[in-house]
Amino acid sequence: MTIATSTELICFLILSSVIVSGALGVVLIDNIVYSAFLLGGVFMSVAGLYLLLNASFVAAAQILVYVGAVNVLILFAIMLVNKQEELKPIKGLKIRRFFSGCVCAGLLALLFRVDITTNWATPGPKAIGEIATERIGEHLFTDYLLPFELASVLLLMAMIGAIVLARRDVISIELESTDSIPQNIINNSTDNVLLDQSSD
């Protein structure tokens, strides 16, 4: 085993352990903000695996799209929506955890079976280098144009939804603060707040 091969193997083991431990932390940690940060670490580690496969463009897209867009959007949604709402106990939580664990264990067993029974072609195809970016661009704007545009529209809808929900919380807080002035405030049809000067 050469130095390059051993270094690649060590990097792969480190990144794989970070991915597995981070994924477990995302599922098991109660604090949802910490889970979102761990999810970002998992995305970064996956980008490192892409770099080991000489797929630099896919690694950069992984960081830009998933870490820079999806994970940040998740953090904004967590911090802006239901900030003051207390979490209520969920009925039948143990039963749900049991069934979820069974599903996860079944998927893990299926992955192990595929890994063991598949005759993997080693070594894989040679990396094509800088031409890979060209090829990916051609496929994105020809064969996969519709899924690419649908993904961008989906991200835009999620961002607009987070902004609308956050703005609704701000409006409700402003309306609750006006309850200390009874009989002097009238809400018109457009939900604007007007002062009632009929008593003057």
C-alpha cells in the first residue's frame, strides 16, 4: 500500500465516521438548532468524499447548495418560526421511536446486503478532470433541465414560506401589544390599525 492510498483510506475513514456520528446526532439530539448544525457538518463531510472521488464540481455544488442554501434555510426556519411556543409532549412517542428504529434497521440491513452481494468494479473509471464540469453543465441544461428548475422553485417557495410565517408572528405580536388600549382601536378590512376618534 502506497502513501497516497493509505492517506486516502485514512481520510475516507475519518469522513465516514464524521458522517455517521453527525447523522446519529441529527436524529438523537433534542436541541433542533444543534441538529441543524450537525446536518451542516454531515453535508461538508459528504463534500469531502466527493473530493476523494476527484469530483470537485460536485463537492463545490454540495457546499454551495446544501450547506450554503438548504442548511441556512433550515436554520432560518427554526429561528424564525414558533420562537415562543413551548414543545408539548407527544402521545405514543415510544411506539413511534420503536417503529422508526425498525425501519432504519431494515434499511441498514438492506444497504449491507447490497454492499456484500454486489460485484463492485474496482478500480472505477478514470477521472476526466476539468471536462467533468463541462459534461455536468451540458446534462443540467439538456437532460435534467426540468428537475433542476423544479428544485430551484422548491427552494424559493420554502424561503417565501419562512418569511411569511415569520412576518405573521411579528404582526400577531404587534396586535397583542395594542390590547392595552381598549375601545380606541378599530381594525379595518385590510387589517390596518386605526384610532377611533368618534368619542372626541
